[in-house]
Amino acid sequence: MGEYVDYSASVPVRRLADGTPIPAIGIGTFGSDKYSPEQIAEAVYGAVKSGYRLIDCASVYQDEDRIGEVLHRLMEEGVVRREELFVTSKVWNDQHREVEKACRKSLADLRLDAIDLYFVHWPFPNYHAPHCDGDSRNPDSRPFSVEEFMDTWRQCEALVDAGLAKHIAMSNMTIPKLEAVLPLCRIQPAAIEMELHPSFQQRELFDYVVSRGIQPIGFCPIGSPSRPERDRTAEDVADVELPSIRRAAQAHQDHPAVTCLKWAVQNGQIPIPFSVKQPQYVANLKASFEDPLTEEEMAEIAADDRGCRLVKGQVFLWPGATDWEALWDPDGVIV
Ligand SMILES: NC(=O)c1ccc[n+]([C@@H]2O[C@H](COP(=O)([O-])OP(=O)(O)OC[C@H]3O[C@@H](n4cnc5c(N)ncnc54)[C@H](OP(=O)(O)O)[C@@H]3O)[C@@H](O)[C@H]2O)c1
């Protein structure tokens, strides 16, 4: 492991609707069934030493306890203070009826008193086991229900009341689902986590979210080249091979992965790229403040959208539903 240079002061800061600062880039912690919790935690250690302050966690990633050890170590060593960190976590689908218990478990694992941003990871209570394959289905799965979702959201609001979560958020939503639930929320989501990369720009949902003062957080910002088998199909487009990305990468002498992140930061979402490799995660952080893309390059990338969703979510389909598109309300109404 090389020496660390601290770039924290160079990373741009965004503001949530209530004015809370949040870094313009974070590090992801899902190992794609390929990297161990130890490797991921070690990367979080190096990432924070390099200047990352936003860490995107989830109980289903099965590494929060290791990350908690590392956060504790970083604070003990005086590398960072708690108030400088912005840590997220997410309630998994099998815990929608016991959100406080799930949040308390994540807090205990992460060794924190409160989480900065707590997500409903998926809007369905449909469970599938970690490491399952793409054909796996749960017979108890069912379609989205406004009532069930709002029951979960009320529990998230109670986390804010109890001081366990500073902000709450949603993930993997669609415009029809947001239209149905946002008017019912006592506390609005501070952020929406959504798949966002050059070949999948979700312009309509992105604009909808931004117009409501909600911060988009972009997952799979590099097109998740190491994603699990269940999330791969023959039609998928590799972002790092898009012509607009390759051209801009060459012009700036960057790896195409870095170009994807420059596009993300300049487009306005907060990307949360994953890497356990120091040269990669340092290059990714620097993408947020070094040698930005030109307006022409941004426009070329905007025109290169392929509508290529990678995390299709088919394992969450309910009996009778065969097409993963059903999870994403393709006709503008909740399926
Ligand atoms: N809310 C949700 O439902 C949801 C869903 C998916 C992901 N997420 C979050 O989003 C995070 C990021 O998504 P992701 O991990 O799927 O995909 P990603 O960040 O798009 O891709 C990560 C992979 O890109 C490669 N990479 C990273 N930096 C690079 C660089 N500078 N140069 C070359 N290659 C580079 C690495 O591949 P190698 O390993 O081959 O080096 C790494 O494993 C996750 O970790 C997780 O926190 C959330």
C-alpha cells in the first residue's frame, strides 16, 4: 500500500435541501460477490486517508462491521472526526417491517450513534439471499404497494425523530412511485439513489428528482464492470467503450472510468464509485476536481445515452411477472 496524499480539501461540496453539506463524490462498498469484506474495509481506510468523506454502505453488502472497525480506527488515529464523515446505510428488503431494528444493527456494526443518510434500499419487501443467481425467485414476492411502502417510510421518519438518522432517502424508485408517495411523506427524502452512468442517464427521473430539491446519488457510475453474473446480459453496453467517453478520455489522458466520473460530477449527481485499488480510488476522487470536461464533451456524452439499465432487479419479480421491466413502471403507471 503506497503513501496517502489527503485531497479532502479539494473535493467539491454539495448541499442537501436543508443546507447540510455532502461531498460531491463518495466511495461505494458493494464488493459484487468478488471482493472480501476485509479488502473493502481496507479500501475504505485508504480512501478516507486520501480524502473521501462520503461512504455508501448497506447491511446487505455484509461488510458494515468491518467498515465500522476501520472508521473507529481512523477516528482514533485522528485522521478524521465523526462530523467530517458522511456515512449512509440502507434497510434491506426483508426488514421493511422492522426498520428501527435494522438501523440499530447497522449503527452498531458501523460503530456510529447516528447515520447521516438512511435509505429504503428497494421499494419492494421482496427478499432474495445474497449471492443468489439471476434466475432465483421468492414465491412471497409481491408488487409495489403504496401502503406498504409508506408504512416503511413512516418508520424511517421515526428514525429522524429519534435522532438515529440525520436524513432519510429512497433508492431504485420511478417517477410514478415518487408521484404516489412524495405527497404522503411528512419528511421528504433528502436524496434518491439511482443507477446513473453515461449509457444510462435516466434524464427524466434525474430532472424530476432535482426539480423537487432532492439530491441524486448515482450508483454504478462506471457501468459496474465487476458486477455479479446475475446483473449481466448480452445486450449490456460497456460505458468505458462508448465513443464519447473514449474521445474525452484520450483528450484528457484519463482512464475512461475517470471520464465517466467527471461527467457524473459535472452533470450534478453524486457518484459513488467502488474500487479496492488505491490508484483507482485516488484517480476517481481526483476526477471530482481536476481537469474538467468541456461543454462540448459533456454534450457529446449526453447524446451517447443508450438506455442501458444494468441492475434490472429481476430477482425481485413476483409470481406471474416475467419481465424485469415491470419493476420500473415502463408505461408511466405503477405496475
Ligand atoms: N442502491 C442500490 O441499489 C445500489 C446498486 C448497486 C450499487 N450501489 C452502490 O454503488 C456503488 C458503485 O457501484 P458498483 O460498485 O456496482 O459499480 P462501479 O462503481 O460503476 O464500478 C466499480 C468497478 O469499476 C472498476 N473501476 C473503479 N475505478 C476504476 C478506475 N479508476 N479505473 C479503472 N477501473 C475502475 C473496478 O473494477 P475492477 O474491480 O475490475 O478493478 C470496480 O470494481 C456500490 O459499491 C454500492 O455502494 C447501490
